[in-house]
Amino acid sequence: MGELRKIPGVGKQTEQDLIRLGYSTIAALKGANPEEMYERDCVERCVAIDRCQLYVYRCAVYFASTPNPEPEKCKWWNWKG
């Protein structure tokens, strides 16, 4: 299990996606733009990815950028909208 799997909601596939997008560590995600990550992911895969992936990216960036993340904000489904 890689470091990125420590982020709530990040499983094996999302970890691979993040690494492919250039984020190989939690620290690399600090200050990243989840919307840009999602759009780039869609373009690189040539498919419209389920928006839940965007919510996972939002959660991951929050987790990486926040010293003491709130438990409710560490649930990707709370990042809709």
C-alpha cells in the first residue's frame, strides 16, 4: 500500500490515477486544483469519468492541505456541489 492510500476514500485505482496525474505523495496534493485534476483525468482517458471521482479528488486535496482534517470532510461523498 502506497502513501496515497492513507487518504480516506483513496483505493488502489484512485492511487494509480493520482500517480498518473503526477501526484505520488500526499504532500504533492497540497494546493492542487481538484477540478483541474478531474478535467485532465477525463481528457487523458478520453472519457467522461463519473463525477464521484471529482469528489474524491476534492477530499484528497483537502486532506493533504489541512493539518487537522475534520472527520466529516474526510468522507468523499460530502464533497458534492
